[in-house]
Amino acid sequence: MKEGAKGQNVLPWISGSRGVEPRSSWSDDGAGGMSKKRRTKQGSSAKKPRPDVKTPAGSTAAVHIPEQSIPVVDQWVDVDLRGDASTGGVGIDFKFRGAILPGVRVPFGDLFAKERRREISAGWGYSVELPAVLDLLEHVEQGVVKAGAARALLLEAAEKLYDPFGCSAFEDPAKVRADCQATGGCVLCEERRSWFEELLDHSDVLWERLQQPEAYPFAAGRRGIHDTTCSVVKRETPDNYARPVGEAYTQALHLYSHTVLPYDRDIFESVRSYPSFTAMTAQEARTWIADHTGPKGGRNYARCQRCAPAL
């Protein structure tokens, strides 16, 4: 899911897996196209694909179910199955010229059949409730709905639900990066742009201070404190740094967005291209040391033995 700011859902009408009846409405325009009519609050979220279940199909089964496609039933889930309310997935109204299928449930992330693997945008990982499929086939058989129109509408639904369901998280990371490079950006880059801007703002300040060792003689890193002129600080600081702009910004954002660890934003592929040491005045360094000293005098930091900062 898209999250321009951390955790923010840019389409709040996609929420939990149960609750308020979701409804999105698309209609066939007669030429295989589909226009979105209305959307209100609804509840569903994509789940990670389940591992293959190695339970063979029963010998008396009328339909052979391959091992990788055997359904898993969550027995503990308390769901009303009497048909009084719709649950699971997103409710979509499919409107054709001669028929309407209201509230068709379309979830994502439960089924990934390797026998029919294709691009996610082409339907892999999506499901459509079986009664709706049977009704649609009946309409096609009766000539009320054209097979081509039905196919086009289903594929457009998959395409439009791609971002709300967060389908990019299920893609091959290498493919996502290649597509991002080819198009000059992607959903992930937009989601993490604010993180990248924070990195750049912080790097600008760190770099400016590191260039003034007389005013800021001490430098703190993740593992301890040094003199700003220490060889360790120089080795782990880029020789040159400038805030990227234009095409350089796009490439830097791409590299950051596709390699940063969400739970530790200090870890990403191009981390050495940005300053990481915080240069400080003597007073700031003494305050830093006090903040990193335990109540019994224990040090929660290391003092560089190479430069032995005089503090």
C-alpha cells in the first residue's frame, strides 16, 4: 500500500478484512473500457501468499486439486456464512450493457497458482467469487455479455486494484527496480520520498559542520566519539557531497527507496554517499557524553583509541 508518510494509507477506503460493506463500481462502455463510478469505505487488505500445503487430495475427490493449490481453511475465523452479509475482498459492481453483477467480491493474495503464473497486473494473485463467475458465464452463454467485454472488465479491475492492494510488495524486487528505472519512478519511490528528503536535510547539516573542524572539533558516529579530523571519520565520510538535483536526484531516490530497510533507515545500498558523523562543539560533545553515560558511570559509547579525543 501506498504510504507517502510512514504507515499512511493514501486510499483509506481500503482497510481491514471485514467490516463496512465495500463497493467500487465500474461499467463497460461498450468498447471494452471501464469507468469508475463511485467508491466508499470498504474492508480488505492483501495477505502474503501462504506456503504450499503438502496434503494430497482425497482419493474420492471429483476434482483433482494439485498440492500447490489446496485451499487452507482458517477454522478459528468467526464468519457468518448464512449469506446475511458480504465478507472478504473488495465489493465491485460490474456493469455491462446488458447485465449488472453487483457487489462481486474480489480479494488478492490468497491464491497464487503456479500453473497459470503471469504478471500480477494481468490477474495473478487475484480471486473472484465462484458464484459471480458462474453468473458471468451464464450471461456469456446467453449472449447477454460478450466474452471479450467480460475479460476486459476483469483485467481492468485487476489493474485499478493494483496500488490499493499493495501488489508491488509481491513482485520480484529486481523487476520492480527495472520498471521504476524504465518509467522514471514508481509507487515505492513516492512512498519513501519523504524519508529521502529527511536524509538529505540531515546530510546537508552534517556535511556543513564537518567542513569546519575548528568550530566543531569532535564528531560522534554510531559506535563512538572521535576528533573531527580523525582518519576513521575521513574514511567513512564521502570525499564530496552535494544535495542531488534533477536526474541525479531521481537516480538517488530510486536507489534509496528500493534498498532502504524500513525498520532501520540508516541501512541502504548507497549509505556511504552521505555523511553520517555528527560534528560538535566541545560543549555539545560533553552533553553527548553525558547523554551516553549510565547512572552508575558506565559508558554507552566508545572513545576512539586512534585519535583519543581530549574530553
